[in-house]
Amino acid sequence: MSVSHLIVSADEDGMRLDRWFKRRLPTLSLSHLNKIVRKGEVRVDGKRCTTATRLTADASVRVPPLELADSVGAPNILKSAPSEARSLSDLRALKDMTLFEDAHVLVLNKPYGLAVQGGSGMKHHIDGMLSALTRPDGTRPHLVHRLDRDTSGVLLVAKTRKIAADLGEAFRGRLARKIYWAGVAGVPRPAQGRISLFLAKGEGMGEVRGAKRPYSASLEKMRVAQHGEAEAQHSVTYYAVVEKAAPQLAWLSMKPVTGRTHQLRAHAEAIGHPILGDPKYGGPFDAHHPDPMAALPATIERKLHLLARRLILPHPRGGMIDVTAPLPPHMQKTFDLFGFDIGQRDPIFDAPE
């Protein structure tokens, strides 16, 4: 790889140099970036810079020859774009997922089991697939929010950083109305209610129907915490039972007011009605806390029964974005089994904003 001079796109205006490299060359380690910047091998418009340097549109960034590690750690020269076959495959998949699209936003129906972003050993994810939509000037779509890997449904994507920033403000200002559907074990009482809890990451003890029960030591799991506890965050969810097959299960419509990690999954477990197929918040199982799916028909798939059903929020260019996602196949199968009618009125709309 020879020395390259890459032009900063309008969409990258104001971006820090280290974040620009992370975007353009995602497998370049931060330590190596720090080294080549410190040695002056990276230049912005011919001048020395730091990793915190803010870039401006149309600036020229000198990138020295780089050897980057591929996904299995072997040295490899990074290609600036995914292979043509990979891009075409991703384009087709994104087209199949698309629920709504205009010049500024893209709304996807994220399928069960597909990660939104990469992680340890995660090679295939929506953020990577969006690279196939990169424009010639380097502008590419940006995720506006996240869904868990096993949660299906509405996922909002902005086509530029400016639109992403505007939509992000709408989320932070709680102007976005999010409605989720879930299949849960048992039937919550009352049929409509408000769950208000403090949640924190890590090992601890949670209270489920008044009984203390240990949580997993995994920091990826949220636990019920006490007000004032370190890193505890307040979380609020409104829920309503839409239909039930008592005493086995219920179809809940849920409206989160806050947006904490695993909030709906942790809230459902905390009230004693974990979401069906949840491997993290549906167990562990023992004599005192039996498997909630053990008494259900074996044909119900052990996949998370949680759908980001509908998203409503102001469009940055005027009007409203209002998109609804269909049930994923495994939830549709369960709803059909119990005769749940998805065409009926959703009572969660009466819940406070």
C-alpha cells in the first residue's frame, strides 16, 4: 500500500482525526495510529496533527503505508471498500429489510439474531452492511439507536451525520414514541401498569415477586438496584396486556419512557413475567424458579419474543416518521398458535408520554 491522500467529506466535517481513522480504517489499532501520528507520518493539509485534531470538509489527510490485521489476526492490506460480491449481497439484504426510505432516513426491519454493531468475534452486523451504501464522497449512513441482537423490529438509520445528530436530539429529548410487543410467561396483574426501577450493571441480588434471587455475574446483565447506588439509573416502562392465554402466557404492549440497556427484558423479569425465549433474563432455572417455557407447547421456539413494533418521531425535515414492523416468524407462529389477533386496538396508546 502506497501513501494515500484522502479527502474529508462534508459528512465528516468536524470529526476528530482518531474517529475519522476508525471510520475509514476500522481495523487500525489505536496504538498504531498514535504512533504514526506522533512520528508525523499522518498530516492534515500538509501539517502535523494530533489524534484530537478536528477535520474540516475538503481537507486532505496523508495516510502512510499501513499493514492491518484481518479478522483472524493475519497481516493483510485493508481494502477501502467491501468486495463487490459482499456489497451486492448486503444491498439486497438491506433492500429486503427496508420499511421506509427517503432522501434523509432509512428505516429497517431488523431480523432476529442479526447484530446491530460488531463486537468480539462478530463479523456480520447491520453497521457493517451499511458500508455498502457509502457514497463516492465518503458519506455513509449512521445508526441512530440500537436494538439487542435477538430483538426484532424497527431500526432507524440516518443517511448523514447531520440528520443522525438531529434524530439523536429527538431521542434524547424523549420526542420519540417507541412501542414494543412481547410474549411473556404468565399474565401480569394489573393488566395495565407502570414499572419504575433503578437498574445497574453487574453482579447482585434482584427482587422478583418479593423473593431474593441471584443474578448472573456477567456485566452484560442488568440488575435491579437501589436509589443512590453507584451507576444506578432510573428506568420507567408502561405496559398493557393486549391478549392472554391464562395462565400460560400473555401478549404485552410496552412503552419505554427511558432507554436503559436491556430495560424491557429486565423489567419483565422483575415483575415475575420474563419474556419468552430470553436466555439472559429468563433463567437460571431451579426448583424455586422453574423454566417459564416448560409448561408451554414444545412448538414455541426458544427465541426472544420481543419486537420493536412501532416508532413515531418528528422528521428532521418536517412532518413525522411513523413506521410499524411486522411480527418476526417465531412470534407470528406463537400468536397464531394461541389465536392472538394483531389487528385489534393496542391499549398502550392510552399510556402517558
